[in-house]
Amino acid sequence: MVAFSENLKRSLHRSLDFANYGAKEIITVEHLLVSLLWDDDVIAGLKACEVDLLSLKNRLRSYLETELEEFTDFDKKIEPQPTANFQRVIHRAIIHVQSSGRTEVSGAHVLVALFAERESEAVRFLQEQGVTRLVVVKNILQAQKNGTDRIVTKAKKSIIDKSGNEPIKADKVFICYRRSDSAASAQIIFDRLKLEFGIERVFLDVVSNPPGTNYVKSFDEELPKYNVMLVVIGKNWLVRDDEDAACRLSQDKDPVRVEIRSAIQNNIELIPIFVDGASMPKVDQLPKDIQVLIQQTGVNLYHDLYDASFEKLLNNLKPRLGLTP
């Protein structure tokens, strides 16, 4: 039985998210490629090929924003559908893994399979940076053939003690979000910060807590180790789906309220992150014990200007983590 790696699953979800954010009716191989550029299994190999990842992302986004038609009837809920090219790439990757006797399809396998779509803009953009199928196989899949199950990127900034041996304790970032409001955005933020700072310095509950973890106990023990909390706020951050205009935060045990309140009590800096066009709630919409959130300067993450707006967030975080902007 062949299964998708966890990284690849997230990449496929990102493909759908990017198509939705751009109001597209289809999910193309260009959506697939730009999503793979956050995949650990792909990034390490592309960096070995000396690919300019930021330039490649910008080329793909510019193409997706300007060349693909948007749907115009916003009253109808349209679920983007994968193109035949998209489906062929995934099918080709699965067949390759099955024929090699492996059981897991990674983003690296999908990237190799993508090169068969020779007429696509995705392949053209890769070739502009000197990346061919042969180069990808050599730099990405070779490590897997040598016995490693997955390439894990080493693109992270570790803080080393004066002896140059073990990493010293580093400041950390906690991502606070509401799953029904901004789960996809929180995952994208986590993936980007993980690559920038290392997975051990970024917390996202669904990734950082192993199955069976007592979240309340773990939260109480771990939170003091963090010095920054990102509060991800979408358009449905306040209002429940099943109760008209009922504020979730009015409940004393609301998980988001508990996390923010605990951060305040532990003198952890709060940085609001606004996604999907959301804005800061009014002071009278928040319980008194977390109203200090209103006083914090936030960052807007715009999907059409994602790299630029995320760069602003990174520049705010680096000094707080002891890193040079």
C-alpha cells in the first residue's frame, strides 16, 4: 500500500488553498510546484541545485495571478478542481514509488514526475534556473536511494555556544489560532517559520504535540519557554458557526482565550497576525483579561503579496529571537 508523506499531504492542501485564495476554478501544476517549495523533501534538493527559491516563488505567483482566469460569480461556492496535468503528475509519482518497491510518496517524487509535463510553465521556470529532471534525481532522490527515508532540510539558524558544540537554549515562537477559523494559514506560517528558525523553535499544536499528549499539562509546562506568541486572526475568530454573533472568547475556558491570557501572565510578547482580510477586534469585543491584545502592533499577511508581507513578519521576529534581521 502506497501512502503520501506528511509533507506531501500538506503540500497538496496548500495547492488547494492557493487556488482558493486566488479565486481560481482549477488547480494547476504551477499551484503544485509553488506549494512544494515549502516541502522539506524538496527544499533541500533545490538548494543543492543552487535554486533561488524566492525568485522561483515570485515567478510562479506572478503567473498564477495574471495568467489564470478568476471565477466571477462569488455567490456560488466553487471548489477548485485539479487539471488533467496535475492528476497525471500525482499518478506518475505513485507508479514510480510502487515500481521501486517503496511505500511512501514524497514531494521529491512528485517534483521528478512533474518534469514529464514539458509544456507547462512550471517546468519552464525550473529550467530557467538550470534545473532538469536529471539534476533533481541526482540531488534529491540520491539520498533516499542511499537509505534515508526522507531528506530533512538543514536550512535553519542554530544558536551555538562559545565552545561551538551544542546548541544553547533558544527563544521560541508559539502559534495561537482557532482551527475552524485559520488552520490553513497557521500551517503555512508554521512551515515557513520552521524553515527559517528550525522546527524546535516553533510550536503548532497539531505538529508539535505527539498523539496522546495531555495538551493542558504540556501547555502549562512548555509555554514559559516561549517569548513570542503569534495570534492568528481570521474573519471568524470571534463568532461561532452555530451561534449567531456569540463571541467564543466570552467563555472563560475558550482555548484561544486561555492561551492568550497565559501568555500575558508569563510576559510573553503578543503579535497579532491578520489573515484573509481580517482586522483587529474592537476592545469591547474582548474579555478584559486579554484586552491588552488591542495595544499590540499586528502584521497583515496578504496572499497576493505573501512573500513581502511575510518578510515583514520575519524582520519583526528575528531580533526577538536573538537573530540579525
